[in-house]
Amino acid sequence: MKKTKFFLGLFLGIILGVLLAVGVYFLTVGEVAWKQYLEEKLVPAATATISSLLLIYLGIMPVLRSEERRV
């Protein structure tokens, strides 16, 4: 259970870090075509990232569950 909480916290931390970085970028860049940027760059990148992280999590879950049973 501790490992699951750790990975969940790590996942949420990464997501919050990325959102913070994007926010800082938008505040410092100035004029940006928001709709075009969101549709062409940010949404596809976020979708690919979240999908990859979820697949990694699903791949790790059996290993984590077997470790919990051994302890």
C-alpha cells in the first residue's frame, strides 16, 4: 500500500509540476494564440503523457500487488 501511495503521489506531483511550468511559460511569453496552441500542441502532448503514465502504472500494478503479498 505504501508503494501505491508513493507512485500516486509521484504521478500527481509530476502533473502539478507540468501544469505549473506551463502556467509560468504562458505568463512570461506574452501574446499567444491560446486556442491554436491548446489544440495543436498541448492537448496531444498531455494525452500522450497521461496515456503513457497510465500504461506504465497498469504494468507495474501486478508487481506491486505481488510484493504486498510477500511482506
